[in-house]
Amino acid sequence: MGGKVHIERATEKELDKLAELYLKGYVGLEEYSYTHPEDVKAYMRWLWRRDQKGIFVAKEGEKIVGFVAGDADWFSKRERKKVGAVHEIVVDPDRRGLGIGKALMERILDYFRESGLDTVELWVGDENERALRFYKSLGFKEKDRYNYWIRMTKPL
Ligand SMILES: CC(C)(COP(=O)(O)OP(=O)(O)OC[C@H]1O[C@@H](n2cnc3c(N)ncnc32)[C@H](O)[C@@H]1OP(=O)(O)O)[C@@H](O)C(=O)NCCC(=O)NCCS
């Protein structure tokens, strides 16, 4: 993935930068994303409130090139138990295909394991082919669908 990228916990001050990266990262996928900047900022604050230890950023020097927002305290109605939820993952479009997404995902899965969880769950848009391929390559399996969302899980 290039020697200069490192992963660390996000800070609250970085939330606005994450909002910018989210808007850049979802260009072309607007049917699955928030598009209004104020909505995106509110979403980032919601992610922060859900789990302040669950957001990790990938940095090249000081520049944030990706982030993952997980939640180690999520009750899955379908699993009927607490799971680790990956609410969001975004890599800068200029840095895709370099393993940054995979490294972020590995970090959040470690965090979920450290939290004593045994399953990770996420929802992905049914035509978000790149993300679907990405999750499948990491061992996630499709479990069910709701409208145009696909639920995927993986044992930890
Ligand atoms: C999904 C996303 C986070 C992946 O990030 P990434 O840094 O490009 O992914 P990686 O480079 O770590 O790829 C990991 C694996 O996924 C697969 N993969 C990733 N991009 C792929 C592509 N364009 N085509 C085929 N396979 C791909 C590869 O098999 C790769 O494994 P390998 O490195 O061992 O070959 C990124 O594309 C993104 O930000 N998408 C927009 C936001 C989004 O849709 N988020 C998910 C919402 S549910």
C-alpha cells in the first residue's frame, strides 16, 4: 500500500475533514449517500457519538486518505445480538486499489475482536459493485436484502 500510509484513531477535530473526504469519495454513488454538506457533517457527528474509539483514519503524512467508522456497541436486529457494525468506509478516489481500504478494515476488525465481539455486519448498496467486490474479497457474505441495500456479515 505504499510505505507512507499509517492508520490511527480519528480525533473529533478531524470530523470536518472526514466529511469532505466522504463527499469526494461518494461522487457517482449519490443514490446511496448524503449529498448535502450539512447532512454529511451531522452524519459524521452521529458516527462519533456512536463510538468515539471506532473511527480510524489512514494518513499519508498529515493528509487523510481514507477512514472507517465502526461501532462496537451495535445491536443487530437480524442477528439478534450485539455485533461490530461497519457504518462507513471511504478511501480517496486518487488512492484506491492500493490496499488502504483493506488495511482500514483489518484495523476495525481487530478493534471489534478486542471488544469481545464475534460477528461484523455492514450494509452496502446493491449496485455498488466496487464495494461489493471489496467486501467479498475480504470474506464478507451476503445475508439478506432490504430495498436496495444488501446486508453482509463475516465471523470475527
Ligand atoms: C470500497 C473502498 C473503500 C475500497 O477501498 P480500496 O482502498 O480501493 O480497497 P483496497 O485497495 O484495499 O482493495 C482490497 C481488495 O478489494 C478488491 N478490490 C478493491 N478495489 C477493486 C476494484 N476496483 N476492482 C476489483 N477488485 C477490487 C481487491 O481484491 C483488493 O484485494 P487485493 O489488494 O488483495 O487485490 C473504496 O473503493 C471506496 O472508498 N469506495 C467508495 C465509498 C464506498 O462505496 N464505501 C462503501 C460503502 S458500503
